[in-house]
Amino acid sequence: MENFPEDWQRAIVIVAHPDDIEYGAAAAVAQWTDRGKDVRYVLATRGEAGIAGLSPEESGPVREEEERRSAAIVGVSEVEFLDLPDGRLVEGLELRSTLAAAIRRHRPELVVTMNFSHTWGPGYLNSADHRALGIGVLDATADAANEWIFPSLTAQGLAPWSGVRWVAVNTMTPTHCVDVTSTVDRAVDSLAEHARYLAALSSTPIREQARAQIDMVSGPKPGFDAERAVGFELYYF
């Protein structure tokens, strides 16, 4: 297991829904922003279909505000929502173009996204949105650098961006880790801001849910010398 690269200044974290970042990567984000790095969030949807019993018209604004508060706790002030339909992301050219445009707007050196494999482990299916979004991020990173694939983006004033050096996937089979021993408490605080969402999932108190989730994803990693760590699989560009 290797240390996560540090020789970068700007990153964007691209995920499908509010709370996706807080279930794994937020502890690493807090570590990065503490070191003065510029980290921004890009969310494909507002998560408007994610709360049972609450209509999308009501849920979308609630979840957007929860995400903005979550981001602020770990030092992120720029949060962009792409307004794609929650639960209906489709792998393909339209999604790739939208994501490539976001990468060109923010011009990062590092792109972070989440697990897009078919499962979370044996018997636990990953959501269709996560699967489409993650592979779309990898493809869109290459698209963002290519002047010919989506020429309409260049016509809109979004020049090609070939500055991405890595895409880091917050996966269960990491190759690189971030020591988050000093930031796990802020990660719990960040996830706990999704109070309306978490309350709909379980009657367990919000902070207990948040602590249990963060403890699960930020435990020690084999071959990495840290009490608490978050792992990523790196793709090189």
C-alpha cells in the first residue's frame, strides 16, 4: 500500500448524490484542505429521489443544503450541482460531455470519485447511478483533454484540459491511502449534517449512524502505517 500523492494543488470530487462523499472520502478531503489544497465538489444530482415519503420537489433543496453544510465542515466552499436526474444517470455520451465540461471548468490536477463496481461486496448491489457516474468520470477525464470529441464544449469557451494526472476511486480495493487519524471526527460531523436523509434510513440517532459509518470506512488498512486511513485506487492520466 502506498501513500497518496501530495504533489498537486487543485482537486474536484465528482459523485452522484449528496452524502456520497461523506460516506468515505470526506475524512481525506479534510486532511487535504488542512494542508492548503483547493478541493471542490461536483454532484451530478441533488439526490431528490433519495428520501422515502418526501417528494423530489421538497427533497432536492433539503439535500442540497445538507451537502453544502457537510462540505463546509471539511473546508470545501465550492459545491456545484449539475442537475441531472437522481436515479436515472445513464452511462454514455451525454453524461460524459456534462462531466467533461465540469472538469474543463474547474481544471483540476486530481479527480476523485467513488466505487463504481457492480457491488459493495458479495450480495450487495451498487446503485445504477454510482456505476454510471464512476465510469463516466474516468471516460470524461480523457474527453476533457481531447479537443475533437466534444467540440461544442470548446465553442462554449471551455478549452480542453489535459492537466488531470490521476483519478482516485474511493474503492474497497485501494492501492493508495491517506492517513485520516486526525480528521475522522470532522468526517463524522460532515456526515451527520445529512440529518434528514439519515433519519429516513434508520431510527438510530444521527450521530451514532454517522460514527458507525465512518468507523467502518476509515479503519486501518493492511500495509499502511496509520491508525485510521481512507483508501483509493489510482488511475493515471
